[in-house]
Amino acid sequence: LSTDELLSLTVGELNKKMKNVNVSQVKEVKQLRRTLKNRGYAAICRNKRVEQIGKLEAEKKSLQKEISTLKQEKN
């Protein structure tokens, strides 16, 4: 099985394909599948975090600019 195929199969489909395979090999394949899925989830999480940080930094700049403007108006 390719990694793409391994990730796209449902658990039921994977179990059917692994029906006649050695138990230790089944464990290895399932562990690999979990590892690959976790890598994907971690990448999604990192991307969301980077995006959120970018939004917060933009908001921070905007608020700093607003503070600066208000200070100038005050004087």
C-alpha cells in the first residue's frame, strides 16, 4: 500500500485488505497509518497557529497605530 492509499482507506477497508496478513505486519501498518495521520494533523495545527499569529500581529499594528493617532490628537 502507498502512503496516500493508507491515509485514504477507512479502518474497515484497511482491515479487509489486511485480513490475510501476519499480525505483526498488521500492527506495523496500523502504527504507520497512525503516525502519518498524526503528522498531517500536526501540520494543520501548525498552519492554523501561524495564521492566527499573523492575524494577531496585524491587529497589534493596527491598535498601535490607533494609539499613536489618539495620542497625537490629545496633544
